[in-house]
Amino acid sequence: MIDKVFLNLYNLLDGDQGAVKEISRDFYNQLQEDLPRILNYIHGKQYADAKKIAHKLKGSVMNFDLPEMIESFITLEQLLASENAEEAIRFYYHIESQIKSFHDLMIDL
């Protein structure tokens, strides 16, 4: 049984579970690559660059049924736009925990 997180993607791909796994794995790898860049940009006060990456990742998250993660990326974008580094870092770590939960679901695919 496919978890609801992956159901939209599963339906878009005509039930091809292999493709769902591959896209999910690619998305997870992209998160692992891009998320640390966001933190580095925040520490370097390069908020516009961090916001671009957060925006890109938010779009990718929309392929999955992850409304809390989407909201987290929206909030992160807003915090970066207002250059609120302290809160942006807090949300960064919140998103990291959400990604761990996504990874745990992905293992069961």
C-alpha cells in the first residue's frame, strides 16, 4: 500500500511505483544537497540566495502530500525575505526534522 504522501505522484505516474521511488529518492538527495547551502547562505547573510533555494525546494515538495513541509518552506522564505536569521535558522532545523520523517516514509516504498 502506498502512503498518502506519495499518492498524488503515484497517480500522476499511472501507478508506476518504481518511478515514485526514483523521484522520491532524487528529491531527498536534492534536499540533502540544497538544505546545507541554505544554512551557509544564512550564516553569510546572503538571504536572497537562501530564499531562491528555499523557493525551488518548496516547488519540489508540492509533488508530495506534505502540507506541513510546504508551510515550513513558505515561512522560511518569508523569514529570509525579512532577513530574520535567528528564526530562519530555527525553521531550517524544523525542516530538517520533517525531511527525516519523509526519509523514513520513503524507506517503506
